[in-house]
Amino acid sequence: MLAIDSEHTSRVSALERSLRSRNRLLEVRNYDDHWCDAIERETAELAVAVAATRGQTAAKLAAMLRARGEASAFPSAEIMLDGWMENALLTEPATAVEDRYREILRGSRARDAAAGRTLDGPHLTDLQVTYAPKKMPARDASTGEQKALLIGLVLAHAALVAEMTAITPLLLLDEVVAHLDPDRRNALFTELAKLGAQVWMTGADPHAFTDIGTSGEIFNVDSGRITHYATRQHLTVLYVIGFCLRPASPARQAIGP
């Protein structure tokens, strides 16, 4: 979200402050209904703004994942937000959803006061991920399947950021090639090169990076010292290595997912 919409943090922070204000007011035994109405009006407006942005971004990411499809060596994911508000905004005007949430908040004051928190809203929304090739929840996939699925999500997100912002993201990937077979490793290197981004990868197994060719640079990090390696023969002595994949062409860059 933040790589695509820099204002999202401000909206989320404002929503959290509004929810805290409502919770504190509900702690007062004889709170002012009019004051609570005002806070809930603000809360509903902020909640819908946050939910709408999330829903739009999730829809665009889902489309990017479908477009990648079988063209990628990494399995595709089907994603969706499970919040009622995000789903309602797909077919209903924002003002109608705001009105509904405001009524929900008003009707749940006693319950929320007893709980000490607001029990309905986009702050409770989860992202559901399905392993598309097997049509099963990602949580039920094997560790290897989950890792391949996550790599596919990261690549799709990076492509979406570049498409929507015209900024090629900088990718920081820790132990990303660990446990990938040689074909998947080479496919990852190829997809990262096509992305045209600067990529930093770390790993403890130097042999996992033997196929990077001339498209990247390799560094040894040992006891606080960083050493550049120009030839592969040094890789056999590395403990922790960093691999920098150079972008194909100069580009504006920002921190990626």
C-alpha cells in the first residue's frame, strides 16, 4: 500500500486516533451522545477511505497476478480482502457504506464499551491468499509452495508499483534463493533482471548464486567488513553474501515491498 499511496499511512493513523477517541469516550459512564455521534461520523468517513484504498489496490494486485499467470515460473495467488466494508464498496456508493457503518457503531456502543475496543471495522480486515494452482488456502500449502507463492506476490507487487508510480522499486530480499531448485533460481534471476530494478539479495550458501553471470555483483560480509568479489572462485569461502543485481537502465528508485 505505502509504495503506491503515500497518503495511506496518514489515513490509517487518523482512523486509529478516531477509534481510540471513541473507546475513551465509551469508558465514561454518562457520555454525551452528541459528542459520540460526531466521533463516529469522523470514524466512518476515515474507515471508508481506508477500506476503499485497500480494496482498489488489492483488485489491481489481483489483476497483476492473473496477468502473470502461467508466464511466470512462480505459482500465482488469488487474493481478496475478507472485510464486509471492502466488499460492500465494490457495489455500493461510499456514502451508503459510511451511513451503514455509522449505524453499526451507534448500535454497538454498549458492546464495545464492555469490550474496551471497537469490534467492527476495517481495522479487523484480513488478506486472504489462495494457492491458485491447487485452489487451496495458502496456509495449507507446503513450506516450499508458500515460499514460491510469496516470491510470486513480491514480483507482482514490484511490477504493480513500477506501473502505477513510474518508479522502479528497490528490492531487498533476504535468503530468497534458499531451498529453491536450480530452475527456480535461474527463473528468479531472469524475472528480476526483466524488472529493471536494483535488487539486493543475501544468503549463507555461496553456491546458490553461481548462475548470476555478469548481471550482478557479489560481496562478502564478514566480521563487519564488506568485500567486493570480482571472480567466482572466492565464493567458496563466503559465510554471508550479498548479491546486487544491477538495473538494466537508469531509473528512479524507491523502497519496494
